[in-house]
Amino acid sequence: MNDLEPRTSGPAALRAGFIGLGDMGGRIARRIAEAGFPLTVHDPRAAAVDDLVEAGAVSPGGAADVARASDVIGICVATDAQLYSVGSELRPALDPTKTVLVHSSVAPRTIVDFAAALVATGAVVLDAPVSGSRPAADAGTLTVMVGGREDALDRVRPLLATYSRHVFHVGALGAGAAMKLTNNVMLHMNHLIALEALRFARSQGIREQDALEVVAVSTGRGVRSCRTPSITPVC
């Protein structure tokens, strides 16, 4: 867990808002609330909102109300269409003092278009998809891949520290979304390769459990880069 203390008082305090309290968004918002940041939340599901209110958040109404009450507005919705819809609701309440942090896993082009629709407000948009399991979200050890202005990222780092172990600035707006896709391609290809390897093992009369036990303590347990100086190449 990151030991960075949240800034919860004084002129540098960050007021947080969060929209989209689903499987990952709810866990992220809970980490923010438990760290002591002032937190305002919104979700169409009353039960999801009630859970966060019990954790210390407040819920004044809709998405625009969240934006008015917050310096940093996190968004974690499921689809491109939902992100555009939230952007439309936020627009009247945004101004140059606010940062919009998009955790949704959407297309890079979607992030660029989303930000373009808000540019007249002066608010800064960062795309910041996350990687990690539910337990990682609960433990505050997610990885965050950020695209956009680095100075804006520096401003929100105390907030990110409540739910992430690693934060990477990977480029301009949209690069975070592209990095998430890159990570997911590698993840799913690794899964496919593992399944094919187990299929081969079974065809040779090897039990799947035996194969998994051997691989767990052998070089097949994970991919190692031959270009990483600190790791002995296994290629």
C-alpha cells in the first residue's frame, strides 16, 4: 500500500468526486473515502450510493452536483456511450479549476472526443484506466496508466495514492487508454497460449494439475524479456 498521506485540510486540500460506483468504481471510491478525502458520489443505483455514504461520502444529487462540489471528478462507467452521457451532464458545472479523471476502459479516440467536448469549460481531462483485480482495488494496489498533462497528473497524485501502488504517465491524452488495450492484448494472448499448452499436455497423457504444478516452479510460469538487464534471459 502506498503510504502517502492524503491532503485533507488547508488550501491544498483536494475535494474528490466519483461517478460510477460499479464493481471497480465502488471499490476505488471507498478507498478515497476511507483515506479521509472529502468525497461526493453519484450512481443511478441507490444501493451503490448508500454503501458509499455509509463509508463517509455524500451524495447531493446528479453528476453535475458532484462536479460543483469537487476539485477532481473520477469517472468509472462501463461504455463509451455512458462516458459521453456523463460528460454532457458535467459540462455546465465544470471550470478551469477542475480535473476530470476517466478510469473507464474506453477507446483512445473516445477519450480525445470526450475531452474536446469539454474543452470550452477549461477543465482538464486525464485518461487513467486501471489494471488489477478486485482484491487489488480493495487493498489500494491498482496500477494506473495516465494520458494527458503531466502537471495535472502531479496535482491528483495524492488522490491516486489512495487506491494505487503504481502510477505511470504514458503520454498525451488517449495514451492511457491505448496502454490499457496493450496490457489487455498481452493478458489475453498469454491466456490463450497457456490454454494451448495445457491442451498439448493433456494430449500427451499429462494431468492438467500436474502440468500446472510443474510450470509454477519452472520457467514457463511467466514471460521474461530478454532485453531486461536485471533478469536472466529465458528465451
